[in-house]
Amino acid sequence: MTTPADPGSPTRLPGWLVPTIRGYRRAWLGDDVRAAVILWTLLVPQALAYAQTAGMPPEAGLYTALGAMAGYALLGASRHMNVGPEATVGLLSATVLAPLALADPSRFAVLSAALAILTGIVCLVLGLLRLGFLARLLSRPVLVGYLAGTGLTMIGSQLDKLLGLDLAAYDGPTIIGRLRDAWPDANLTSLALGLGVIGCIVAVRRLAPRAPAYLVAIALATGVSALLSLEATQGVAIVGSFPAGLPAFGPPDVDLDTLATLLLPAVGIALLSFADSGITARALGRRTRDRVDQDQHMLGMGAAGIASGLVQGFAVNGSASRSFAVAEAGGRSQVTGLVGIGLVVLTLAILAPLFAPMPLAALGGVTIVVAISLIDLPELRRIGAFDRIDLLLALTTAALVVWVGMLTGILLVIVLSLLDVARRAAVPGTAVLERVRGTDTYRRADPATTVDMDPRVAAYRFDAPLFFANVETFVADVTRLAVSPGRTVVLVDAEAITGADSTAVQALDELLDTLDGMGVRLAFARVKAPVRARLDRAGLTMRIGTAHIFLEVGDGVAALTASPRYGDGGSPERALQSSSTATST
């Protein structure tokens, strides 16, 4: 939940019902109305285009916007977030439902509404269980790769609109195959219109950055289409008339077996939309110094999805472009979305006939511009410069999405993220420590700055909690240090060891047996209290000996090198009382 930064006496509103409007001041209404007009100029052409991407009629995009904005205003956490039709989730929804609808438009619409409601329910459950942290399972490289793959897939999915063809495909190989076969029948006038819309958007953004580029391009293309009667003279596909007025309200008529089939896709879409919109919400919060509660945000996403399905819409997501436009326009709260609802209702009730001659190629051009923005080449270069493994992960994710499709792709993406987490946890940072010349500080061995340690003692640092996935690394490293000629003690700097599970405790017990057989002792320094408690309960403190647990690495090294054969008769108890200032880094 966010709290407006502006001081003053708030208008009394039920904060539990509309949390982002808590503390609302009447003086903000003008800013919210102006931001809502900017939002409307972006939302209408995007909604019409994304409805096509989702396999739905154009008006469904506006229906989706109505439900989603109302639902998020009811429970959402971000004051500037705009939730509604969005290209990535729309395409994913179409990919899931195309095989189930069997080319029946009415069946497709019912399934879309059901999937939106199921996705919303999943978000609500995750929010109520306070599982917002699950969004962090998608690492930044994986998310960048997923969006790049989605952008490429979206471009491919819009080629039929640009070329006036019917490809009906949502994955790379199928699109390529059908495009190769249908190319001779392409409508070059549609292609010219689509490319013109893309060029117009780019030009308007460059020459007049504050102008509504999408609306300008769509209006020009629609005017040309109507003036030249392109549908009749050139065979250009147009939006055509769609029903004016508000959508019907109610749940879709689907059976339990169908709902069970849609549950797994709903979970995938929920995780993707929350991860994607969560990043946007956090970025918006940083700009306005608001704290965005991710669990509350997930409740808002859930309410938006359910409301969208109830008004015959499709699955929703937060829109980064529209949300940042609201913030930059000075919007203060979700009142912007509520005013936007009124403008969409006006569009459906009065302005709908104006959109009838709009070429589908123009909507395809809008979607392609959005798709290109999803392919973040500078971010990929930055990731590659920092970590080549992360870059490989991002590129692999993009290739999977393009080649196997978005539904299978998102499942594989989640698996890749979990494998990346496991890889990082199983291979933690470690170091052999030596004293920095002229100081009492111990750090990673470096011939240029450190002095040689007494060969009887090896100081070793392990930079992670000890648990089943990485304890073998710890055991192998300690054992390798123990076999060095003349070694009598391995001293572990345990500052970064913040926990130890049962597998790790058992491995430590076996390691002590191994070291006893080698005549080498195991000692610890800087042990955290929770770890010490686990060692106490397992009886390992007694085996290690309290005399071998030190306050600092320097204390341990001093005590362990104080006698010719420490372990046979040395007495390091004094080190436990030491107030030495030695540290390790």
C-alpha cells in the first residue's frame, strides 16, 4: 500500500476499500483528470490492438480496460499503476486458448473471460497468503530474456495483419512456415499502412515527445482508410463496426473440466504478470518515494483480473508505458483510473463508430512498436558485460519463448530461474585467508598485500549458510586444506554462515571424524548465535570444543600458533576473553 507524500488534512474515504486513495485531497483532482486524458489517448489504440493480439474482437480490449481499472483501484497498492490489456499477457492468453477454442469466436471469448478470472483468483490467493516474494524467483536476466522473446513472438504474430493474411499462429516455427506459404497473397497496401503507422509513431515521438503518438498515427491511418475506401478498393481488412454500449456483466459459462485445464496456464500468467507489474510498481514507487506493498499489489492484480473476466474481457497485466505516462503527467492516485473508466465508457457509448474504418494493419503497427520496446538491447549488453552466464541465461530464455511458444516458455523460464537460484546457492563464495601486511586484518590471499600464514594453520571463509546443496563444497574445501603438509588446524571464518540445516550438521559431524583420523583440528571464529545454538543442540560444540571457537580470526590465529603443537597441549582459552580488534574481510 502506498501513502501520498503530500501533507495536509485528508478527505475521509474508506481506506480499506480504495487504499491508494487514502488521504486524498480535493486539490489533486485537476492533476488526476489531466493525467486521465493522457492515459485515454494511449489506452484506446493499445486496447484495440491488444484485443487483436489476444484473439478477441476490438471492443473486448475496452471492456478489459473497464474491469481492470476498476478492480485495481479497489484493492491495488500503486497510485500510478495502470492495469488492463497488455501485449505480453494478451498474446500468452491467445496461445493458451487457440487449441481449446477450435476456431469458435464465441467459445474463445468465454474461455478468455474464464482464464482472466482464474488468473485473478490465483493472484488473490497468493496475495492473501503473503507470497509476494515469489515474484523474485524470476531473476532480472530471465525476465529481460523472456520479454525479448515475447517481443520477437509479438512481431511475428502481427505479420498477418501487416500483410493482410490469416496465419493464426503464435509460435516462431509455425509463423515462419505459414508465412512462407502465404507470402504470394500478401496485400501490399496493408503493408504500406502498417509501416506508415510505425514510421508515424517514431516521428511523432522524436519531433513532439509530449504528443499522443499512438492516437495520432491511428487517427491518420483511419482517416486515410475512410477517405480512400481502402476496404472496398484495395481489400484492406478493417476493424469494422463493433457494438456500442457497455458489456454484459457476469461469470462465463464453463464447466469444471475446462477450469481444471486452464488452472496451470492461469498460475503461469499470474506469476508472469505479478513479476512484470511488480517491477514496474517498485520503479514507480522509487520515483515518488512511495512504499509499494507487493502483497497488496497482488490483491489489486487479482481484483483487476476477476473484474476483467466478469465484463467479458481477457487476462490483464500492468502496463509500464501507460503507468509511467500517468506518473509523468502528474497523476496523484487511482482516481486517474476512475476518470479513465468514464472516458472509456464515453468511447464505447458515443465514439465507437469512428473506429470502424480503422485498418487492422494500423493496430498491427502499434503492437509492433510496443514489441520492439520489449527487446532491451542496452540491458542485454549491460548484463553481458557484467556476467556472461547471466547473458547466456537471458538469450536462452528468449530462444525458448520464440521456439517452443509462450506457455511452455514461461514454465521453462520458471525452471531456469530455480536452477539459477540452485546454482548460486550450491557454489557460494569461498576464500583462503591471510593477514594483510602491517595490519591485523585477514582477507583473501594475495601475494602483493598479504603475509604468509603459519603452515600449521589454514584460515578459510565460507560465504553462505550451510545447507544440503552446498555443504559438500565446504567439506571438500576443508579436507583439501587439512591434507597440506604440517597442517594441524583449519580455522573457519563463519561470519557469513547464517544458518545450518540438518544435512549440514550431519556432514560436519562426519567431517570431524575424518579430521580426527588425520590428526587435524577444526576451529571456528565469528560464529553467529543461531548457528552456535544449532551446534549446541547437535552436540557439535562439545566435539569441536569451546576452546576452539574464537571471537575473531586474529584471536584464533594468535592462539593456534602460540604452541609448537597446538592441539596436543596448547591452551587458547585466553583468546575467548580477548578484545582484539582483528577483523576479516
